[in-house]
Amino acid sequence: MQKSVSALFKGGVHFPQFGGNMNIHEYQGKALFEKHGVNVLKGVHCTSVQGALDAYDNLNSKVVAVKSQIHAGGRGKGTLYSPEDRSLVMEGGVKIAFSKEDVEKYATNILGNILVTIQTGEEGKVVNNLYIESGCDIAHEYYLALLVDREAKSVLIMASTEGGVDIEEVAEHTPELLHKVHVDPNAGLLGYQARDLALNLGLKGAAHKSFVKMLGKLYNMFVSNDCAMVEINPLVRTGDDEMVALDAKIGFDENASFRHKEWEDVRDLSEEEDVEIRAKETGLSYVKLDGNIGCLVNGAGLAMATMDVIKLYGGEPANFLDVGGGANEEQVKTAFSIILEDPNVKGILVNIFGGIMRCDIIARGVIAATESLGLEVPLVVRLAGTNVEEGKAILAASELNIYPADDLAEGSQKIVELISGGDE
Amino acid sequence: MAVWIQEDAKVLVQGITGKQGKFHADKMVEYGTNIVGGCTPGKGGMTVELQGKEFPVWDSMFDAIKDTDADATVIYVPPPFAAEAIMEAADAFDSIKGEGVVVCITEGIPTLDMVKAVSFVNNRPGVRLIGPNCPGIITPGESGGAKLGIMPGHIHAKGRIGIVSKSGTLTYEAVAQTMSIDEGQSTCIGIGGDPVNGTGFIECLAAFESDEQTEAIVMIGEIGGNAEQEAAAWAAENVTKPIVGFVAGATAPPGKRMGHAGAIISGGKGTAEEKFAAFEAAGIACARDPSELGSVLLESLKKAGLR
């Protein structure tokens, strides 16, 4: 259930248990669909109002959809705000245009503005990309998704007749309308599985055939592209009984990036936090949070537990930061400088349980970092594990303002105390 | 008797000639692990020096197991080749002995590779896979013991507490907590946090329940999925020994996301609160702070008349 987990977090973060997913835009997803023989409507990607107008002329469709391209769902029901003063610009990040004037109006209102949806968080995302898509004759809207089910340890296909709506509501209130098929990795998607799913969706005749054909192609695309998730909401049956993907949310499994050099062409770095990218480049996992206590920890589980305990003692963590299993002095220094970039940080808690990583090396790294960065906020260091006595001795011998702690509870209490003391 | 790996288990190392493999194999020998050799395709016939002793290397796991009668293997093979290394080991153990333990430490294996590998292993019921992306499994002995993985050996001692955890360093924290109340460990198992892995919580709980050396269990979970909830429900029906639990990630913030598919697979959202509630409903004593695992465990042992 990889995605539901990352659903709790910002997309693409490397908490090990989430795996990292690399998301792509709808227009890129549709290009992939087209390449693999999955029906999509004609559409044009553009980045300017003029581009949108040209796209309208080229598509030669009376009605077109003007769609904001960001890595988040809920775009249709989202709201656009001006980046300057956060004033309301327009309701809805996906608009149906009936004329060239409409296209101009909507493109102007979308490009360069901030789109806030239920999945972006309050800060929203700046829209730099548009997709102009031909209209189509919709007979019915369905829901279709493929993803890796971590409990069943296989690819799961889910489909419902209730498309175009909030599928989480459907799952909660009418789970019988959500049909599931697990694919045996050795057998692949079998014909009867696709046919049964089509029957469950009430598809007959040409639509049934179109669905079965499409599902086979989608499954092959999922596997050959190392997808983590493909979601189509809505998948539509047209008046001509063709099944067409009106949306495309695709995430790739970043662990497989070594065999997909082509992903570099579709990666949109503007969708990722700059500091999180830099952290990733040095082998650190960093996620910025809203609190004021910076944390530097080895191991994702311990890093999460450290945040939990800080909160338990009344503090608020400023970040998640995992320096990994074998961090060196340089990485510790980078970790400190990343933490200190956040102006909210009023104190730092270092929590290291040395396994492969030796406490004396961490202690030297901490001292080197605090000296070169001119650390001014209080620093509590908790060391345990390999070479802990040497590590503690090195810290104790330094002239710096470092407070030692023997366990996580003591360390958390201490940093919370030091910070609240500083406020008075 | 400990769980799955006995103190004197004969152990192979896949990827023993690589930098990571050699480094950790050396630490394993230092701890007292009975390493009988290693396997790296293309390096068969050479030897590797660990702690001043030479160890043989085979090209193939079939040959390595035939020649050594190994009980287990530890994999330090890079991600692109790790799933195949798991399948090679599983196939060889199954064909030659009908059983074996495969421990995969490698982090970053593509999820769909693991889907294939886990299915392959599950078709060979005598073979057990632990991991990937985990610290491994350790059974401390009277002196030394069997360390199959990257955990710091010296923090452990032989005893009666079984530990199972999704997380690496948090497992060490749990070990230190048992030591703080003068309790050692029977076996510590890091099952790994990848979306698709081998052995899960329930199999570990079942093994600890039937293991005579284990008298109490520490179980460490993380947010995401619903393995902890299922394990708790299973434990309520099937485990008589005291269990102490912790779940990391209570403060992990809900944030940006894309798509809804994940959240609707099993209904639950995989939050820490959901998991703690499931633990408590199953009679598992919970620590809200890992530094309190020791005191909560001590209380549970007293309640069970074990202290």
C-alpha cells in the first residue's frame, strides 16, 4: 500500500517504508498512455497564454478543457490565488472552454498563479504548465487504478462505476462498488480477470472489448515502466462505446531509476522542495516541518521516534532528518547547515545510535560543524552505541555549548527546556 | 533454542567480495558468526580475508550450499542484482536442503522486483526471506553468537526477550532498553520497512510464541500500511507471552499527496494512533516514548510473574 503511506506525507519523500515515488504531470502521463496504446483525447501541452491559444486553433475542437498541471489531485475543485497578495483569482483549476476567449481568460487566470487543492496543503503550488485537451462525448465516468498492494505483495487493480467523484468516499460508504483484482506476478494479468472486471463494471459489447484491451496494455505499461501507481479518474465510456482515459496520475518507483534514464526528461524539479533535493543529493533525507526544534538522527524509524518524543515533552520538531547508516563528517556538516537554513529553528537535538556509524566520528562532525557554522542556538547531543564513551569524551572536552544527554527522553526534555528558557 | 537462526548457524555471504559485503562479513566474524564462505558470480575460487582468516568464494549458490551445507545466507548485493540474488539463494536452498534462511540487507530494490522475488520465495515453503532493507537477524550466544546483518553486535546479550521491528536504529534502541533492565535477547529480527518484503510481524510473533527461550516480546512498528494492526489482532488470539509495543511516526504530518488509490486499499490510513489503538485493544503494553520501553517491559514481566 505504498501510496496510502506516502499519502500521509509530501510526495516523493524517502522515508524507507514509503519507498520514494517520482510523480509526473498529467500531460506526460497521457503521452505514456498513448505510447502504450491506451486511448486518450487529443491534447497539447503549453506554458504560455499564446501557446494555449495556438493549441486551441490546432485542436479544432469546439469545446476544450483547460487543465492546470501540478503534481496533486483535486485540481478541478481547487482555487487559484495570486502569488503577490494571495488574492482570489479563480475557482477551479480545470475549466471547460467554449470559445477562444474562454481559453484566453482561463489560461491567463491559471498560469503563474498558485493553485490550492485538498492535496497541496495550504501553501499550494505555482502552475507553470497547462494542458489543453479536446472535448468528448461522455456516456459514463468510471474509476480505475493500478498500484502495488504491500499486504498482498502484488499489483492490485481497482475499478468502480463511480468515477469522477471522490473515490475515498465510495470506498468508505459503498465498498461493494469498488472492484479489486490482484495480479499474480508469475502469470501476469489474465484474460478472465480483465473480463470479470469489465462485467463487474456492467460493460457490454464494444465497451467491454475496449476495456479488456486497454487493461492489458495498462498492466504491461505499469510493469515495464516500474510504476508505483497509475490512477485514472475518470476513465470514460464515450457515446461510441470507446474507453478513454480523461485523467492520468502516474508515479514511478524511484528505486528503479537506475534502469529508466528516460525519467530524467519528465522529472519536474520545480515540484520538489529545493532544500529536499539538495539533501537527497548528499544522501540525507530531509523534510521541513513547522516547529522550532531541529533534529539530526540516524535511521528513519529513530528519526520519526525522535520527533514523536520531542512532541511528547511539549516541543515541536522543525524537521525530519535522517543522515543514514554511514554518515561522514561532511554529511553531518551539511545536515547542520540545512537545519540552520530554517529561521524557525531555536535549538537542535542530535540523536545518534551508532551501529556502523561510530559515535566518535559523529562527535567530531558535530564539533566541526558547530565551529564552522558559528552555531548560536542550544545543541543537545545524545549518543549511544559504538564508541559511545570516546564520543562523549570528545564532546565534553570541547569548549562549545553542547549539552549531553544519555537517552532520548532526557535529550528531548533538555532541548524543550532550553528553548522555552530562551523565550523568557 | 532461538528463532530461525541458532547460535552456531552456518552462514554464507552473497556479495562477500564487494566493499559493503566484506566490511560487514568481517564484523560478523568478529562477533562470532560461523561464516563458511561467500558467493560472488565471477569470483569463484578466490578467498576473502576476514579477521585474519581466509574464507572461500563460490560462483554459484548451488555449489556453495552443496559444499558447506549452509543454513543461511546474508545478501549485500547492490539493488539492481539483489532480487535475483534472493531468488538464486531460495532456489538453491530449496533444491538442495528443502530449507534455508535468506536475509537481504540491501536498500533500494525496485518494488516490482520484490513482488517477483517474494512470490518466488513463497513457492518454496521451506525457505524464509527476511528483509530487504533491514538490519538483519541476530541470535546472541553465551559468547559471540550469530549476527546476520549490520547491527552493532556488542550491544546485545543472550536472554529471553524476542524483538521484532520494521526499523533499524530503533531496533538497537529497543535492544538497549532491554539491557537497561538487565534482560538479554533470544533473537532480534529486523523485518525491514520496504513496501514489499519477506517475513512479516505475524510470522515472527508465531515463532517467538513457540520458542522456549523467548519469554516476552518487543514489537516496534512504523506508520504506513496495516501490518501492525493485523499482527495485533492475531496476537490477541494466539500469543500468550507478554508483548510490549511502540509505533514511530505519531507526529508525521499529513501533507501533499497525489491520487487517492493508496488510501482506499484497506480502509485504514496507517496512522500511529490507529496502530497504538490496535495494540492496546490486543492487550499489548505500549510505550509512547522508546526510552520507556524498558520500564514498560519490566512492568509486563512483573505482571506475568517473570520478575
